Amino acid sequence: MRYIPVEPPPFFRRGPSPLARLVFFGLISIVLLFVDTRYRYLEGLRMVAATILYPFQRAAQLPGEALASVGDYFTSLRALSEDNAKLTRQAAEHAAAAQAFASTQQENVRLRALLDARTRYASAAKAVEVLYTGRDPFAQKLFVDKGADADIQPGEAVIDADGVVGQVTRVYPNMAEVTLVTDKDHAVPVKVERSGVRSVLYGAGAGRAPELRFMAPSADIQVGDVLVTSGLDGTYPPGLAVARVATLERETGQIFARIACAPIAGVDRSEHLLVLGQGAAAFPRPEEPALSDTTKKAGKGKRRGSP
Amino acid sequence: MIALSNIAHLSTAGPEEILRPVRPWFIAVTLGVALAANLLPLSGVALALRPDFIALVLLYWCIQEPRYVGVGVAWGVGLLMDVGDATLFGQHALAYALLAYAAEYFRRRVLRFSLWQQAAQVAVLLGLCAGLVLLVRYVGGAPLPRWTYAVPPLAGALLWPVLTVALQWAQRPQRSSAEL
């Protein structure tokens, strides 16, 4: 068999060989991966790339929007009137609750003033629409159509009509990335609405139910209990519904109960979401023990979003 | 109408057809369309089935036109995709760079096969690409995905013959039927 030289003759040369390029770019990628995992220095580069990418994202939206508008056009009169009747009925139902809420809130403000407690500020909420869900099968994220232009900040809570959906983790000029409560690296401080037991709800990744960890088997929790945000983290305002306890296993050999939950909000369905601005609800963090630690965390704190 | 029958039978340009040279802007446009297709707002089954269009188009151009599209271009597009998916920086870039290198390595052999046989080899390459991403994320501490993770590379391989014929359409000689 004749040996065919891999290297082209000099007059066909086109720069370094593919293997050399692969090694070069591969090393850069590995450095980038490492830097992006450990530190958050690359947000500037991400912004630049996001700006380049924006026209493509808008282009990807167009077919869906066109289909939706065609669908809207052909919505039957009957469906519209049914919808209208339903919404009117809901508005009437909500009106009573809203009126009661206003008086209760005033009462609450007066009582809090009497107790000299911190006031909870009602902050502006921004309505956003889901642009697309992340393709990454390892993370539970989605993208919404407003970002720095609508004054959305990293760390703000995102809810839908039923409950908590997630938290804003990155803000781009025209859109924002929301990490869902089902993401593996996401945790929400919650309490059981019925009994007031506090815990933290940990996401478990795609297709797995979020769970409450490190709960004693004797904890006062039942299947069907509603978990609401406790507000202790200063990120989520207190009292928002998060999940419902789906299964509960108390095994005698185990130190902790195994508690799986199902999100109440349409985490993977909702298209219209609400970003809750951060009021002054956040309590100041306790002083860090060592000075060097605080300077280190200053960069990282950006992502958490709580001051 | 040789070209039309080729579409019907999903075959590449035969040896009697000399493809016209590709224009660089056409490559850029196809990559742009693939980028937009990757960012389509899908969910549910469509999302699970959606192949990685960028990997497919990159693979096609790396095999057909290695002078224009190689490891460097693939890496750059991968960085954009990392931002679009909000994944770790360098994850897609690394995978696409490896894909481009593999294409460069295999291209002379792949082109000798029929389209469906090519598709089988493309499935292996796309699977390699997905496997590398899985490895990177697993080392980074992510949980193992479900079995549906293996579906997009296979869907991409099934699209390969259609994609090849569609992208070659612009390069087919115009009046081949009159001369033959």
C-alpha cells in the first residue's frame, strides 16, 4: 500500500494543521470553562456575544409570533365571549378579595408601626413573556423578553398566576435569564403553610421532583401541604406559593424523611410571568467574620443579587 | 431534470455534475439560519426532538468546504451558542471544535458513501459531540440527563440527507439535463 502523506505540499498550505488548531482552541475552551465555573469574570464577554446574538433570537421568534397572530385572528367569537365572561367573573371574585386586602394591608401597616417592625415595601412588578426555554438539558432555565431595558435586576423573583417560577440570574440588554425552581442549583427558603415549619426546597434537575432535605421524620408535614416562601432570604417576598408536598416517606432506618414536592406554578408551561422588583424587604446580611472573605465574595455576590 | 430526481431520491451530485464554487456569504447565511433555528422557542416533545442544527450545518461545510469552515469558525459559533443557551462558556465551543476536527479527518472517506450511509457516520460524530458536552457537564457536577438526551443526535443524522441535498441545490450546475 502506498503511503499518502498527510501534509499537503507547500503550495497548498493553509496555515496550521487542523490538529494544531483543535489543540489551540480546545485549550482556550477548557480555560474558559474553568474560569466560567469558578469565577464570574466573563459576564462582559457574554454581554458582547448576547448583543451579536440578539437579531438571531428575534428572527427565531418571528414564525411563532406570526402563527400566534394568525391563530388570534381566527379565534371564534364564541370563544372570545366565553373567555370574556370567565374573566369578568374572575375579576368580580378577585375584587372582593382585593378590597379586603386593602383594608387588611392598612391594618397591617398600623400594627407594624405599633410594633416598630420593618415595613415591607410593595415593589413594582414587571410583566414579561417567555422568549424560549434553554436548550441545555442539564439546567432548568428560560429566557424572558425584558432585561436591563426594563430595569430588571439579577436576583429578582419571578412568579406566574399560581406561584413562584424562579429567579432572575442574568440580565442582558434586552432579555433576562430565569433559573427555575426545578433547577439543580436552585434553592428556595419555604415554610409549610399549615404548620409554619421552615425548610428549604431544593431543585433536582429536569424531570425530577424538587425535595425538602434534612427534615426530621417527625416534622409536621403531610402529603398535600402547600409550601410558601418564608421570605427569610430577602430574595423572595414571603407568602408566595411554591410547591405542594407530593410524596412523603418516613422510613425507620433513615435520619431524614424523603419529601418530594410538585411545583404549583406552571414552571414548564406558563408563558406570561411577573418579575417582582426587590423592595427593601431584604434584611442586611450579618457581618462576615474575615475581611478577606468579604472582598472575595463581592464579585460572586453579583449573581445572587441580594445586597 | 436531474436535479429534481436527485431531490426525490435524496442523492448527492454524481461524478458527472461539477458543483459550482460556493460563495462565502451563502455559508454565512446558512450558519445564521441554523443559529436562529437552534434558538426557536420550542418546548415539550419538539424540544426533545430538536436536532442541533448548527452542529449539522457546521459538519456539512467542514466536509464540503474545509477551506472556508474549519475548527476556528466552529469554535466561534460555539461561543455564540453558549451564550444563547446560557451554558458554561466554552462548552459548545469545545464540542464544535472537536466536531470540525473529526469532519476534517473523516471527510475524504465520508463523501464516498451514499447519503444514508453518510447519515450513519454523521450520527456517530454528533453523538461524539453530545458525549463531550455530557462529559464536560458531568465533571462540572451536573446530574445525568434522561435517555432523551440521545434523541437529538439521531434526529440530526436523519436530517442529514435532506440537508445535504438542500444545501447543494445552490451549487448544482444549471443546465445539466440539456447536455446529458
